[in-house]
Amino acid sequence: MQVEWSDFMALNETNTDEVPTQAGVYLLWAKQMGNSWRIYYIGNASCLRMTLKGHLTWKEPNPHLARKLRNCVTGFECSVLPDPAARDGVIKFLVGHYQPELHAAPARPEIEPLEVNLP
């Protein structure tokens, strides 16, 4: 499946204003030593803009993600995917490919990975 990924941007209030309000998947990247980047979280959102903005607040419910967001320079990419089943399959594929330390992958074993182009 071919999806359209957003440009890579820093995760901040200004950049999230430009994020679509549709449902989709997103990748959070942490800046590593030597200026390389690594995906540490793959998420699913019914509203990409609201979810990414929510990660920037003190109300972030996932303590592991909240700690990572406080302690890392974070960037993101996202893709609009309105179909929930497609989002589940794409997340399963991306998690298998990138092996992030945190993710919102569906726990149901019957979900088949849905291969997509990588950002």
C-alpha cells in the first residue's frame, strides 16, 4: 500500500498546527548522539493534530512516553489513514520493521501487517 507521509518536523505547538485533523498513523523520532534519529514511538490517532498536540501537554497519560518527550528532542511524521483496519495493519507492519521501544500496536494476533512505503 502506498501512503503519503508528511514532511519530517520538530514536535512543537507551531508545527502541530499544520497537521491534518483526519485519522492516521504517526512516528515519533528521537535525536540520537551524532545527529542521527531513531523512531521510539508509533501511534494511531482518530485526529492526528489533536493527538500530537496532546502529547505536548502535561496530561500525557503514558508515563513512558511522557518521560521520553521531556528528555528527547523529538520529531514526527504522519500519514492520513481513515480506515481503522488499515491503520492497525500499517502499525503492525511499522512496529515489525522499526522495532520502537514504545508503540500503540494492536495486541490482536489476527491483525495482518499491511506493508506500506517507509518515510
